[in-house]
Amino acid sequence: MQFVADGIVFAAIISLGAIGLSMIYNILRFANFAQGEIVATGAYFSLGFVALFGAGIGSIGPLAFGWPLLVSIGFAMVATSLMVLIVDWLLFRQLRDKSASRITLIMAAFGVSLMGRNLITLIAGGDPINFSFFIPRAVEILPSVRVVPDDIAIVVLAGLSVLALHLYLTRTTMGRWMRATAENPTLARVNGIDTRAVIRWTWIVGASLATLAGALQGHIVELRPEMGFSLLLPMFAALIIGGVGNIYGTLLGALFIGLSQSFAVAIGLSAYREAVSFMLMLAILLVRPQGLLGGRD
Amino acid sequence: MDALSLLSFAAFFLTFASFFSLTCLGLNMQWGFTGLFNVGVVGFFAVGAYTSAILTGPAYPDTLFGGFGLPVPIGYLGAIVTSAIAAFVVGFVTLRLREDFLAISTFGIAVTIQLLALNLQSVTRGPNGLYSLPKPLSGLSESNLVDNLLYLGICVLCIGAVYWAFEQMVRSPWGRVLRAIREDEQAAAALGKNVFAYRLQAFVVGCAVMGLAGALYANFVGFISPQDFLPIVTFQVYVMLIVGGSGNNLGAILGGVVVWALWSGSGAVIAAVLPPDFQTQAAAVRIVLIGLVLALMLLYRPAGILRERHIVSREARMSPQSRPTR
Amino acid sequence: MPAVLDIQSIVAGYTPSLPILRGVSLTVQDGEIVTVLGPNGAGKSTLIKAVIGLVPIAEGRALFLDRDITGSPTHQLVREGIAYVPQTENVFARLSVDENLALGADFDRQEIAARRERVLALFPDLAGLGRRRAGRLSGGQRQMVAFGRALMSAPKLLMLDEPSAGLSPKLTQAVFGQLRRIRDAGITILIVEQNARAALQVSDRGYVLAEGREHMQGDAADLLDSPEIGALYLGDRSRLAQQ
């Protein structure tokens, strides 16, 4: 059952990244092929702030990271959000104003994805980097199931973030506006909702969660310019399997993808990890085009 | 630079551009005329390249399958057939999906094909690639230049044939249905057209041409590896088509040449400016530049250099943001 | 007192090359109920959408309480006191009734509770449905949520697009009956309707649009008696609409 533990950790990271994908898909109505680069940008900004503060990444009890990393991630969330808002302002906003088709937006996002990946390479170099040198020390939580304490912390952090998002969407005015805009943008405007503000906050929330995803992935694996791009297919698969239009479905989809990828690794198909999530997505699309939780009004 | 080496450079450049122009033509059938957003272009290009390499290449000591050493034209034909079959399978599964799901699925297919090329070592030799692929007509002359000119001739012939065939096709009633589907799928369906069948046909035809382009590439370069088939290629081809003018076959060919010139030209300039230690950075700058070209085209000249001729304008489409009821 | 709404020779449509409204003028005075009639495709809905900023105005202008609102963004117009109830998809089906109502006044949050009271007083049937998803309500209940949502913004002008569409004759009567009460609460109303008789019966004045232009106007009572209107809009068509 080791693969279940590994799968849940991977699912936690995918779901943090895929939530932004899901929110953009539902509110701005396009598949954001640049979501992976938002994840990577967040990771590299976190690295930048860790370097800037010069306090390492700290530690809390058995964890190999602590407040210095968490604070850096906080700053990175702001920086990444700003970056994303600038790109939206320069490119996507203008395309929206021109009533560009959904496909044009996807194409633009595809271009942003390539540019982002290569800008990271230009600035930080193409070689893998680590936040710190840490040797994971696994503990046995169940007979023959070993996990690193940091992995547990990641799952907890992801869980808390999702809970916070849930409260944000259901208890705050902006959250209500987001759900309203996702359902019917015209009716939202007719309710006095400034959809431009909703779009801004959608980018900010999505980018912040993606930053967390990137930093955590960077912490337990490494930072590479392609780190986000290689998460793109699993994130899309989570979105589609869960049923677009339903953030909770995306979480379920992420769990599904996380478990199946680590299962694939467990049975020796690690080279085809990415393809596995994709094939599952196709299979589910064929049987249930609306996804697992889709179609529920 | 003397005239001969200039000619030799031009032949080399145009041959490379022609691989892209041909791929661009294939994509134009899908995206330009039918509105299919295929993000897996490089995957079908790779299928063609590997097919021809396996059919025409020598027997390698470390593969279990391949090394048939067949004549190159058979490699080309094989490439067309296998990429068409791959397109049929993929299209059958994905073309019923919504346009953005299609984009995600075809993207996933390209990734999968690349993973297969990388990991099916017994067929593709994985990251080591397939080498010593034969080049047709190369025995006729001692001169490398003549070889390259002859190969360029083959490529131009292929482009000419595909161009001619596509022009006939898009002008036929069949082509009109494709455009109708692109502009308004529901209306086309309401006219009793089997939208799925038409899309599948356009998809298969386009991918077959991409496969041919891949085969031409493989036998010209003589060596292929998974590194040649990264998602950037798909992106380049889209930029070419958008720059050239999607929906215009001549524009597709032109876009391939123009953008390839920009691409290789900027590469030469950057290589001259940056010290050799900064190869990674040089590649990155180039990709950022091509991304900028795309963004600017989308923003300021979405119709491309050569606009589509006498066909209903695309601006008539409603934006997804405002969905007026009537 | 200036006119609540003063539309001056508006030309508007989804694309500049194909205007649906080709020079329409119309005024709505404070405290009036005004109905706009016309055949399908005459541009009735487009007129309302142009006022609220959902369809761009190419020429002419619209004044709201003497202020030029041509080209203002929709959300600002709503905040300034224009409410609009679309004909279809006029509630958020996935949100609860309470959330729908709250959305109407989210830009005025301290008022939400008080306004909800008033709306529930007007539509007592909605009491007790607060937590239900709007998508699970009956057609009549949905229409009440849509009205209530619009009223939550405490508008000066309420614009309704085909409020009787899809409702039974009995419900139609009930809905139009409410309009008088809404007007008596100080809200001016502009209605676009196919169901001419029911609408004119509660209206003060009416306009008839045809082919993007204003064709006739007059007091509601006169229009009801007019033979042309009778033949065009009160005959078979209205009976059809009521079935």
C-alpha cells in the first residue's frame, strides 16, 4: 500500500495546481496551457525569496522545512500573482476585449507557457536546483508503509488550503461573485458584479495555490524550468476527470490521478507516468464525457 | 561567401523550411479549414519520421524490430499510412469532444508519442535515436550540393502535389462543408452533414501530410531522436500558419518559409552575439522571441500575411464571454 | 423631475455592420410603467440590453436621470439604480435562493437584510425557500427570485424582458399584478412584452417597435383600443402566447 501514500502526496500537489486551472476554466472560459508555468514561476520565486532572506528554509520538529520557507512562499504568492496579472493585462485582457475565440486564448496561453518556461531558463538556468540539501528520513506509519514527515506536512498544507478556498468561495462576497460569474457572466454583470475584479481575484487565488504547489514540489523533488509543464497533463486530467465546473470534482480527479500514477510507478511503468493519467482521462471522457462529478447541477 | 556556398546554404535552408511548410499545409487542412485545434502536430510528424526510419534504416545491433533497409519511397508511403492510421484512431476517440478538450487530448497524445519514442528502446533505440538513415538519389553525384538540390526538388514536388490536391479539395463541395463546420458546427449538422465524419476525414488527411513531412525530415537529416519532437515544434508550426494566414494554403507554405527564416536568422544572430558558453540561454531567447511573434500576431494581425479568400469572416463568431440569447 | 430614462435616436446591435436598432427614441417618466411592444426581431430585447450596456450603442445616446450613460459598464449602471431581469437564465441555478438575493445587493452589503425583508414581503412564496438551490424551483418561483434579485439593488428603474414568457396565464396575471405594487414602492418600470394585453393593462404608456424603429406610441388605454394593435398583437398572437 506504499503507492497509496505516495499517490496521496502527489495528488495534494496536483490538486493545488489544478484548482487554478479549474477556476480559470470556469470563469475565464479557456484551458490555460500556461498553468504549469505559473506553478514553476511560483517555485522559482519561492527560491528567490529563500535566497534573498538568507535564512535557509528552517525546520520544525521532524520537518526539513520551517517558517523561512513558508514566509518565502507567502512572498512568492504575491510576486507570482503580480506576474500573472501583468500577463493578463498585456495579453489575455486585450484578447477578451476583442472577443477573441476560446481557441485564440488557448493558443495565446500555449505561447505564454513556452515563453515562461524559457524565461525561467534564461534567468535561473536550465539545471535542476534544490531549496536545500536534505536527506529525507522516512518513518514507518503502517507496516511496510514509509513516509517522509515532509510528505505528511504537504498533505496537511494542501488540505488546509482547500478548506480555506472552500470558505472563501462560500462565505465571502468575492467568492459568491466568482461562483456567480462562473455560472453566467452576463447575469453577473447585471447584478452589479464587476467581472473584471472577479477575473483579477481568480488569477490571484489560482496563482497563489499554484505557487504553493510549485514550492512544495520543488522542496520534495527539485526545481526545473519544466517542472510545471510536466504537471500540466496530470492537472488537465484531474480537471476533466472530476468534471469541469466543479472544483470539488477537480480534487477528486487529482486524487484519482495521483493514485493511478503512483500505481503505474509501482508496477514498473514509471517511464509512462504522464501517459497513464492521460489515457485514464481519455477513457473516462469516452464513457462519461461530463466527468465523474460533472452534470450535477 | 562565394556563390556556390551561398547556393548550398540556400538549398539547405529551403529544404528545412519545406518540412515545415508541408506540416503547415497539413495543419491548415485541420485548423485553417475545419477549425480543429490539434496540439499534437509534432506527434504525427514523429510517427512519420520513425516509420520511415524503421522501414528504410539499416539493421541496428540493439533493436528487435526494424532495419528493413527498404527503398526510401516506401518509407515515405509507409509514413503516410501509419500517421493516417494513428490519426484515425486518435481522431475517432477525440474528435467528438469539445474544442478545448480536443486541444488537451491531442497535446496528451503528442506527449505520449514522445514517451513511446523515448522508452520503446527495442524499436526506437530510445534517447540514442536511429542513425544512418538513407537519403534518396544521393548516389547520383559526388557533390553534396547536388544531393541537397535533388532532395529539395523532392520536397518541392511533395509540397506542390499536396498544395494542388488541397486546393482541389477545399474548392469542392467537401471543402465547403468543412468551412461550414468551422463557422457553425450546429448549422452544418442541421443541414444533415455528418460533422464527425467530415472532421475525422480532415484530421486524417492533415495528419498524413504531417507524417510525410516527418519522413522527408528523417531521411534528409539521417538521424532522429526523441529530442527532435518536442512540443516546441507544434508551436512553431502554429506560429507559421498564423503568420502565413490560416485558411490560405499559399499562406501556409509562405509562413513556413518566413518563420523558419526568422527562426534560423535569429539563431545565427544570437549565436554571433552570445559567447558559446551560453547555448542554453541562446535557445531560450529564441523561443521567447517566437512566443512574442505569436502574441503580437494574435493581437494585431490575427488574419496573417495572406488572408483567407472570400470566406465568411471569423469575426462573426460570438465571444464566449457574452452569450446573447438572440 | 427629469425623465428617469431618455433614449435619443439609438442605433445599436451586436456587430457594427448589422444594427438591430436603427434610431429608436423613448422616454420613461418617474413612476411610470411603460411597455414596449413589437413582433419578434423588432429589437425589443436589444433596446433593454443597449440601455444596460450589454449591447454596444453605435449612435445616439441614453440618459438616466439626465446623466449620459451611453457606454457605461453594466455593473456601474446597476449600482447607480438600473435593474434588469433577462428573459431566460435570469437566476443562478447553482446558487441558493438566499445567495441569489444577496448577489443583487452585494455592492451595498449593509442593506442586504433590510432589503431581503422587503422583497419577501412582496413575494411571500419565497419565504422558507432560502436554502434551496434556485435550479430546483418551479418556473413561477424562479421568476419571483429573478424579480426579487433585481429589486435587492433598490433600483430607480426596473427593466423586464418578457416577464410572462413561459408562465401560465394565472401566474402571468399574478406577476403583472405585482408590478403595480412595485411601482407604488417608487420604482419606475420598463417592460418588453409579446403578451401585449396583459402588459398594457397594467401600463401607463406603450411604444410599438418594428424593424428597429419606433412605429407607434401612446397611452396604454389608447393602444389597447387601437384597431391596428388589436389586429397585430392582441389577436391570435396574444392568445397563442397565453396558452
